[in-house]
Amino acid sequence: MSASIGPVERYVVIGNPIAHSMSPAIHADFAAQLGLPLQYERMLAPLDGFAQTVASLKAAGVKGANVTVPFKLEACLLADALSPAAEFAQAANTLKFLPEGTMLADNTDGGGLCRDLDRQLRTLGLRLNQCQVLMIGAGGAASGCVAAFQHAGVQHLTVLNRTATKARELAERAEAIDLPAAGGGLDTPPSHFDVPGASVVVVNASSSSLKGEVPVIHPDWFERAVLVYDMMYAAQPTPFMRSIRNVETPCSDGLGMLVFQAQLAFEVWTGQSPNALETLIKVRQMLLAKPIQ
């Protein structure tokens, strides 16, 4: 495919640390698919220098940025306008620098998760709007998905967390945007939040797999689940995935979420949508060839 004629547009991913990020490979593949002259690179920002980093990028003519830990909250505060997803989460992973000097903040994490869940559910003859979701965790990763669940038509959201009050608070915020929800402690059984006829999708939005830990929830959730999903990803199954491998339920890590959230960010920046599944296959091969430490 011959590349389109035009100026090279620059994009970056900002984080600390950032050397491990697979985003440059993902966006390079997106650009190659569509023949776009696009440059995407990693940008290490000092822990106390995110705002200065963003200002220098805008001054240099960079068109947009992805944002990863620990800057997602600060990215939201710096923005001139927020998407509904970013406004709900009060965190942003995508910034678009507009010609007039203003900055739009979006959060594509939840949308990316929903696209990947829907992709996998379709292989089972299901759609996400036929399901209730159990989400483990009530922190930033979890709150970043609530608005997307509501937009996707999820029938009910149950939030379980080690600190039950945090789970209930997030559930109340979900209810405020018309997503039926409830929260409780990790040991809460599914019978408390039964939605007749709705399939159960279990999503681990906690950071437990990064720590080599496994959240212990009521076993009935796994018995009823049609899909179990860990937002974390690695070359090998995560600790959460390994903990339930005796259950005959499809189980996935979060690499698809990474690629699909990148697809959404690419759409925000360029108005074009690459084939994320094609890229996902390549990124999975890269991950297996060179495991992330």
C-alpha cells in the first residue's frame, strides 16, 4: 500500500514508566493499514512535570497523546473539554490538541473493554446488552468503564471490592447515569443481584494480577459466568486467570482491551477506524515473542 501524501502527524504516549508500552507498535500498525503518515512515540514525563510535558508537546505541534499511569487524573484536570466517559471517570487516557490551542480529554478504556467483550461474546452467540457484569475492584480502572457499560446497554452492574463502601459508592454513581447497579464486599453471592435471563460476565478491574494476588469472590459467580476477563495482560495467563482454569468458562486477559482502546483513540484523532483484530493478532505474537517483565 502506498502512503498518502501529506504532512506527518505526531502523537505520543505519556507515562512514567513508559519504556514497556506497546502503544507505538499498535498505532504504527493502524497507520500502516490506512496509509497514513503518522509518527507515534513514547514520552517519559517527570512525576511532577506532566503539565509542562503537555505544554511542550502542544507547542511542538503534536496532534494528540495517550496518557497512562500515573497521569490520567491530571490529564483530565488540564483539559478544556471532557467527553462523557472522561467526565464520569474524572480520568483521561486520550488527549486531542485542537488548532485553537484547546485540549479535549477522552477516556477510551471502557469503550475498548466493551468492544473486546462484545467481540468475544459474539463467538458465544451473545451480546453485551444481554449481560449483567460483575466488576471486581472500585478504583480508577473500574470507574473508567462504567459510562461505557451504560452506553453498551449492560443490564446490571455489580461492583465488588475489598472495601465494600467504595463498591457501593461507585454503584451509586452508576445508578445516577441510569445504569442499574449495586455494590458490596468480595464475598457477596450473585443471588443478591440476580437479573433473570441475563448472562454473567466477570471482569477483574483490580490490580491484583500485577501483584501476583487473586481476589477471592463467591464461587457461584464463576459457575454462572459465560466469560471471565482480567484487564491485566501478559505473555502467560494472569494469576486471576490461572486461579479459575478448572472452570469450564471462556477466560481472557486484557490485551484486546489495550488494542481496542487504542482503536478508539485513533478514531478520536483521525476520524478513521483501523482493523483492531488484525493488529491484536500481531501484538499477541509480539507479546509471546518478548514477554513484558
